[in-house]
Amino acid sequence: MNSPTLIVGLEVHVQLLTESKLFCGCANRFNPDEPNTQTCPVCLGLPGSLPVMNERAFRLALKTGLALNCDISPFTKWDRKQYYYPDLPKGYQISQYDLPFSHDGWLEIDGDGDDGGRRRIGIIRAHLEEDAGKNLHDESGRGGDSRVDLNRAGTPLLEIVSQPDIRSPQEAKRYLEDLKLLLTYLGVSDCNMQEGSLRCDANVNLHVTTDDGKVAATPIVEVKNLNSFRGVEQAVEHEARRQLDEFHRTGRKLGDPGVEKETRGWNADRGVTFAQRGKEEASDYRYFPDPDLAPVTVDEELLETIQDELPEFPAERRARFGTAWGLSNYDAAVIVDQGAVFADYFERVAKTCGDGKQAANWVTQDVLRELNERQLGIADFPIAADLLGRLLAKVVAGELTVKSGREVFAELLARTDRGEDIGGGDIDAIVAEKGLAVVADTGALEVVVERVIANNPNAAEAFRGGKPQAIGKLIGEVMREVKGADAKVVRQMIVERLSR
Amino acid sequence: MPRTTPAASDLPDVPVVELLVRLASGSLTAVELAEAHLERIAQLDDSLGAFLLVDRDGALRAAQDIDRRRRNGRPVGMLAGLPVALKDVVCTRGLPTTCASRMLERFVPPYDAYVVERLRAADAVVLGKVNMDEFAMGSSTENSAFRPTRNPWNREHSPGGSSGGSAAAVAARFAPLAIGSDTGGSIRQPAAFCGVVGLKPTYGRVSRYGLVAFASSLDQIGPLARDVKSTALLLESIAGHDPRDSTSLDADVPPYSRNCEEPVRGLRIGFARAHFGDGLDGDVESAVRRALDVYRSQGAQLVEIELPHAKYAVAAYYLIAPSEASSNLARFDGVHYGHRAERFENLVDMFAATRGEALGDEVKRRIMLGTYALSAGYYDAYYLKALKVRRLIRQDFDRALERVDAIASPVAPRPAFRLGELVNDPLAMYLEDLYTLSANLAGLPGISIPAGFSSAGLPIGLQLLAPPLEEERLLRVARMHERETDWHERRPEL
């Protein structure tokens, strides 16, 4: 029996970054601490209230559709999806059924191989809908009333449905990561998985080649509410194993009588999927066009405007960082994958100091390390890109050694930690205070070299006697006395002096 | 019956045009006018049941404020001091809005409907909320969960519906003006049954924001009054664009009340033979023919028109309206507001018990019809097909209205039926809407004006339809008939 083929499609829900909700003027903001404060008659579903489409949300949706290479429908409409649930105050969700605003696109991701091959994952459709509220159940076990918070009700939500093109758990994770990166580059969502602004369901099954050479498909399982990248990867992996196991035990396959799509949950702690009660009995949503909302027409002019607003996509940016700044694929990916703001920071540093590689080394090592230690995003990093660029310009020009540059960097951070404002003047001041300027005066250096050799006859003797590592002590002594000295120059001078 | 002072008892009979003159001159105050109507309601409404809620304090407060402003020379609105009754389907902030349903018996909206905002801005004095069929579903006001309303001309008869309370209140001189809503004839039919004027505007002419939805693509709010000019005045004050209703039309509002006096030159009135067929009451038929003669005598040309798809209107309507209703009424689930059952086993049971006990039979019937029509596998055959018929009906009217200025027809097949006569025959009740619901399907404006009385002394109405946004023409044509007749001046003895 060949190894089975994994078939995965992802359904991703993304909350859009708008000021207000999709059909009313209430604030669109994550605010679980003050339930039901961001509500009005419309999102409360009060009798007599009517929805009005948020143009801004629709434009963000179009932007996403274009970035996902989708066809944009010239005519789209709103439909009511009807079911009863306490977090759905109207008894229906305003969504898009048979005419989504966009369809048939793709997202390119890295393939599983190391050959740099790329894979296109098809997008079936992306549509816009309103989010529901949140039910809050009493978790004390005392059986208290459940409560409903409608702050989230009416938040613009984009549903992006991929083709079942994903073939491995790693691809599933990469697809989601790349999708998130694209959406944050577009500025359409903050994709905060903890706050639920990016949510993912995975449809998983296997194509198994049986001993007689036939291909059997296992029943499709929808794993709900995967709220981390690792979760998606692990759930798909687990589900693949579980389905193969079950297939071997039962032989049940797609299309057999009584086989229906199953919905399972994901237990991240135990790393297993678990059966949920079958899809709600009310699977007939009785969709029909919402008579309260006019259909939306999208003309070429609007599409062109939005096309012009599209930023550089992550893939394009990675490539450009290679050609324009001479970065390796690896470095370019590390920078771009941190997000648009980080990549902007890098570019600014690179432009100011004029050396892309130097800039890449610093932002991927020093800056990233500090951000991680400080739990900060790049937008809140205390050393502005211009300032770091000026510091690196000195390094690039040979006025500062890399080591001294790190010392200045650390001191700049220390100053901001003390609440001081820092600027270009601080770099020069620190260099002066610490005596870090590269000493170009070889005459002064020679004096020190002479003295150090005289003071360390044993080390000098050892070097002459064929122990090259003994020079380290001599270099260290010189460097201690002349902070701005270039270690290479010092080594050269000592070697020359001892070889005479 | 206790007698009031002659001065007070006369006021409710004074035409709106004259009331405005007296109010403007200061010879009449808004408080006096409001008190006269409140007094009449207090004395007589027990026997009619037009009002579900009388807001005496609120009305007097508003009237005092208007009088004070007028005394101080400050500006007042175009309806300043005129009392108005609101169908209990428009939301009023701080005042219960029940839709005549147990479901919303204790529901107090936190906001005013657009029309209520406009009426308050125009300084109308809201007297209270009037009765209706539950959630505006019905043609007799017998589907009110609280009480039926009686016809002021004969209390054994229905005032029509669903805006029966509005029409009865105007006919009974409880209010010179009333707001109704019309989804399939719910303003025009009760106006006809009660001998008053009722206008359903073009779909989108008046904002639906704050109108508790029955069938969103058919619902329109409109005015009822005793004569054409005051109907025009009320329409003028509530029509216009509202960005909170996506289906609201962004079109200018002409000065209807001034322009309605102008007759239409070279008037062409269309009539369809199908409107005079089987099932039409003899008295109604002769009243309509007499009205056509009134127009002919003014030089109008009578043109026979064809409405080939009119026969499918009832079927299409009773698919579209219940489908939308089944969705619109889903929100009444006992979770967030309104009635909630006290006993239930679980969540689903709470929904079921709540709706089971708090919705009336007719409402349930329509929810079930609509739920069925929208179900997977039936949608195309029912709802989608009904939408196609709807388009054909609109095309019929577009074609006919290229040849005529307005279409005249009966409003209802017969004068007001007896209370209880049709309650057990839903289909017969649905056929009451035969002549009116096409205007809703096509989105056209329609008006019902007094056109005579039956041999039993019950009012008969004439319906006029015009192209979209031609309310002005409709009012002018209506006024041409009114000027030559005095049906609108008759009043029921209470």
C-alpha cells in the first residue's frame, strides 16, 4: 500500500480592521471587559432597525480579494443565513451565499522541498459577512445563567475558503502564516489569533490507495476553531493519523451510505481532535437575499483605484530585498516575515547607512533580540530606524568597530530605559565618553604596542616560539588601553613587531 | 354618554387646514386641541378600541412646549400642534411598541423611528399608539393580541386592517392625522372601510427605519387623514431620504399639500376590466363607476388597460411576504428582549416555548408558510418564481402607466365585513387584498379615497395608483374627485 495522500482545505475567518462595524456605526474594537458597550439598535437586532453597509469594510474586502488574485464579481449581494442562537440577535447572519464578491484566486507558498519550489494554493472564494456575538457560560460549575456579549456582533468578517490543495500539515501551517502575513501587509486585519481576529477551520481527508490499486477517500472531517499556527499543523497531522487508523479498522469511505461530513473539535492540550455532536440539526439555513440591503456593483474604476492602493506584497518584497540590498533569501525572509512595519524599519536603516547586509545583520540579530527580550513590536522599539542607520553608517565608514557599535547601541537603549530622549547627538557623545572612536593614529598605537609587548615578555616569547594563540593576550591588552582600536590593525602591528 | 363643553367637542370636527390657521393665529392652542382629542378618546374609545396606549402626559407636554415657543415667536414645525395617532408598529423611544403582540407587550424601544423623529421635528403632538393586526399581519385588526378594533360606522363591523386602529381613530375624530403601514393594502383597505383617505407611498419614499418589519421589500409607512390636503401635508412631513434605510430613495420631496390643489390637465384614467369581475360587491362596483364618471365629467379620458399578470399577484404576494416575515420575526426568540417563556428544558425548547406562547395563530401561519417556501429544495419553485412574477407585474404597470396618468380600481371587493365573519377563513381574508397588494409588489404609490356608501351605510373607497414617486400626481387626481364630492365630509355617529 502506498502512503496515503493528505487532502486539506482551510476556511479562514478574518476580522477586518475598520473603525466601525459592518452594518452600523458602533466601534469595531476587541473589548471583552466591558460587555455590550459597543452596541446600538442595529447590532442588537432591535425591532425596526436596519443595516447600512460599511463602504470601508467592503473596500478592504476588495483589496484582499485582489491580493489573493481572485476574480471580483461586478455584481454581488447580501443574503440572510438563518439559524437560532443566542449570540445571533436577529436570528440570521448577514452573509454572502451564491454571489460572493470574489472567487477563484490563489496564494503562493513555499513547497515542502528544500529546492525553493513554490506551490499555488487555490482560493475558492472570499466573502464578507458579519460576526456573531459571544456566549459566556458559567464555568464555575454552579450552573449559573449564560450571558451574551454583543460587542463583537456585526464586526466585519472575511471568510476565505481555500481549495483542497494543501498536501501536508506543514503546508497547512505555511498557508496560514503566509495568508496572515499578506493580510497584515495589506493592513486589512491585525490577524490577532488570541483575540480571535483570525480563526481557522480545516477540512481534512485522505486518499488511500488500497491493495487492489483503487483509490479510496476517507470521510471528510471539519476540524473547528484552530486558533494557532501550531494548532493547525498538529490538528491536521493528528487527523491524518486518526483517519488512516479508522480506515484500516472500518474501511468506511466517502460516498458510503450514511457517511456524512463530520465536525470535530481540537484539544490543544492533549493534541487530539474529538467528535462534536453532528452538524446542527438546522443545516438548512434558508438563505435568501436580504431585502434590507441593496446589491453592490463594482465597476472597473473602483477596482483600479483599489489596485493602485495595493502595497508591495511579501513575496515581491523578499525578492527585491535580494536584488536591491544583496540579502540572502534567508535574511530577506526573516525580515519580511516579521511584517511590513519591521521590513520598513530595515529599509530605512539600510538606506541611512547605505549597506543592506550590515543593516540586515543588525536588525535580524540585535534589534530582534531586544524586541523579544522586551516583548515589543518594532513600532514601539525605542531606537528609531534613522538613528540606528546613523550609528551603522559610522561602522560602515570604519569610524566605529562593530563591537563599539554594539556598545553604543546598548548605551542608547540604556538611556531610553532611564526615560531620556535620544537623538543623533547621543551617538557622538557616547563614542566620546567611552573613547570608542577608531584610533587611526598608528603612531599613538605603536607606542602602546611597544609598551604591552615590553610588559608581557612571556606572551611575546611564546608567540615567537611558535604559539600563535599567545597573541590574543597581547591584542586584548592593547584593546583595553585604546578602546577605538581596530583589532585587525592591532594584530597586524603586533605580528610585524614580533617578527622583526 | 357624558357631554363635553360645546367648544371642546367641536374641535375634532374642524378640518386640518382650518386648525392650522387657528393655531397660527393664536385663537387655538395646541394644548386645547390635544385636550379636546384626549377627551374624546377617553369618552368614546372604550367602544371602538382604536388606541392601545394613550400618552396623555407626553402629548400635553409636547403641546405646551409648542405653545410656549409660538408665544415667544420662536419657530415651530409644519404640523405644529396637530395631534397624530401612531400605528403601534413604529418604534417610539420610552413608549411601549407592541405590534399588538404578546411577544412585545412590555417592549419599550430605546429609539424613535425615523417617522417619529420627523413628526416630532414637525411639532406634531403624538397622542398615543393605535391598534393593528399582530405584526401587521391581517386585514381586519382582529389579529390584535389585545382586542379587536371596531368600525366607527358600525361597531359590528371590522375597521379593516392591519392599520385598523389608525383608520378608526381618524374616522372617529380621535386624531386628525394618523400613521399607518401598508404591506399589501394595510393602509388603503382600512381607509376605505372607515371612509377616510389613506396613502401608501412609493417603496422607499418614507424611511422604514424604526418600522418593525413584516415584509421588508413590501412594507411602507404612510399617512391617513380625513381629506386629501391633510394627507398630503402629513406625507410631506415624513417623506425624504434617510441614510439609515438602504432602501430609502434619495429624491426631492415636493410641496404635496400646496400642489395637490392643481388639477391634472388632459387627465387619462386607466381601468382594468379584471378589476370589475366576479366577487366584486354591487355597491362597490357602482361606487367605483360613479367615481369614474366624476372624472369623465371633468374632461378626463377613461382608458381600458391590461394587467395580464394581475391574477398571479395574490399567489406571489403570499409567498414573498411570509418568506420575509419568517426571517424578520426570527429575532423574537426570547433571548434579548420581549417575552420569554418561564418554563423550558433547554435552549431550543426556550426558543420554541417562547414563540409558541407569545405569537398568534395568523403570525405562526405566515412564519410556517415562509419557512416552507424558503426551505432547501423549495426555494426555486416558490420564492424565486414569486420574484419573477413580481417583476412581470411591475412590467404590466410600467406599460399601462405609459398610456394613463393613474389607474382607478376598487380598494376591496366589498365594504367592511362583520367582525368574526372571516377569522376562520384565512384564504378569504387573503383575497381581501386582491386589489391592493399589486401596488406593494410593484412598489407603486397608491391612495384610497372616500367614494360613497353601501346600502347598509358602510363607506366605500376608490383606489388610485400612479408611477413610482408620482405621489404628487396621485394627490392631485384624488383631490379632483374630492372637490366634486362630499363623501369625505360625512362623519360616523358615535
